[in-house]
Amino acid sequence: MSKTKQDIEGKQADFELSANSYGKSQVRISKIIRDGARHEIKEMAVSVKLRGDFKDTYSTGSNAKVVATDSIKNTVYAIAAEHPLGEIESFALTLAKHFLSYEQVEAAEIDITQDFWKRISHNGREHEHSFVKGGDEKRLTRVVHDRKGTTIESGITDLYVLKTTASEFFGFVRDKYTTLQDVNDRIFATAIEARWFFDEVKEEQPRDYNNIFDSNKKTLLEVFASHHSLSVQQTLYVMGEELLKLDDTIAEVKITMPNRHRIPFNVEPFGLKNQNEIFVTTDEPYGLIEGVVRRKV
């Protein structure tokens, strides 16, 4: 038996939309900044998420208040053309403010992931317009802007690091499922993702986000290299502490560190002894360690 329109509308009255968001993801931008013969290249991926009064498009199909996701994409490129892109945080905030110019938009969330290019050295000098990929690491930001204020987080991801000693792991729980042996000298390899969350955002007190990024990346690398690690967790915590010491405007730090295992390979069947030199590199499965370090309340 088919349902009438009246039946369907009656059923809809029993439910409501409790939350909604929509937007455009992975809008990839390459921008050349030309200063005479010397050029710079900026590359990033931008994702936009809007929340607001879009109930009707879900419940009735009316698109009267919808800013089309294609228009969102076009907006990102147009504003990128006018923005210097010196700091991804500034660009994200500019985008978020624009989208709140639509009265039906209550909040805009902007995520940006930036890739790096470094100048090629030619005849002992930096080349003016030729570049080489700057590594796997990427710079991150997430800006959430609503009618009450703004939150900004920044960070780095895919920061691949490895050290060949000064790492141990012992004294862990042993039960009938345990086969892992205590080890006092192991390879420690990971891909660091660190996100730092700023406290109150005040436009009259601008931050130097580029300097903060450079300082935090340097600190992460210094801690990794110098800290004698008894566990990934311990090194993670020390990293968080050091980032908070650097900048009192950072409220908390979230760090993710997958343990990219290097497993000693048994060469004894071949009449050889492994002097802690030959390892199997594995991708999966891997240990995943996360932690949030913040200031005590």
C-alpha cells in the first residue's frame, strides 16, 4: 500500500535535524608570487565546512539558502588570488569571515594543509624560480569562526623521523598473549603529527604564526633527537611540555606518533649473528600513540 503525501508529512513531524554541515573538500591551490625574476610557490589544499540554517534543504529539498559547493570552491580561488598567502592561518580566517557574511551561515570551519617547496641550489646560490619538494611534512591549520568568536589550531603532520639508538621498551604487562621481549636498544621511527591549540584569538594582538611553526618544528626535532626514550608515550609527553614552555598563548598540544616498527631479522639459519643491524621494515600493523598535553587548570 503506497503512502500519501499527507502520511509522509505526518511522519516527518516526528523527527528533526539535530545537526548539519556541508562544504567543499580538498580545493587544491598553486599560487606563484612573482617579485621580478624571483618567484615563490605556495601550494595547499583547502576544505570548507559550513554550519547554519540549512534545515529546509534537508527536510523539504529547498535550496534557497544553500551556497553551492561549486561557489565555495570558486570563492576559495578568488580570495587566494587577492590574499598574499603568507600565513595559512590568516588565509583561513579571511575565508571564514567571508562565509559568515551570509546570514544563514552560523559557523565556518576552514582546514588547510600546506605542502613545502625549497629552492634548488645552483652554482652555490638559491635558484630564482626552480624548486625541489621540501619533504613529506605538511603544515596544518583549522580555523573555526562563528558569531561569538574564533578558535585557531595549527600544526604539522607527516614529520618522518628515525633514530637508531637511545630508545628502550621494557617492564610492560606480561600475560599468556605476550611474545614481545624487553629491549634496551631499539630503532625508534615515527611520523609525528602535532597540533597546537591557541587560547583566545584577539585580532588586536596578532601572532607570528610562521615563527611559531618554525620554532615548534625545531623543538619537536630537538626533543626527538636528544631525549633518551623509555617509551613513545614518554617522548610524546616531553615534546608537549616543551612546546607549551615555548609559547604561553598555546593552551594545549595534541600529538600523534605511530610506531613504525623495525623488527630484527633472524639471520642465525644462515650461520650469521645479527649485531642489531638487520631489520625488517613494516608498515602494518603499527602501534599508535596519542596524547594531549595542556596547562594545569
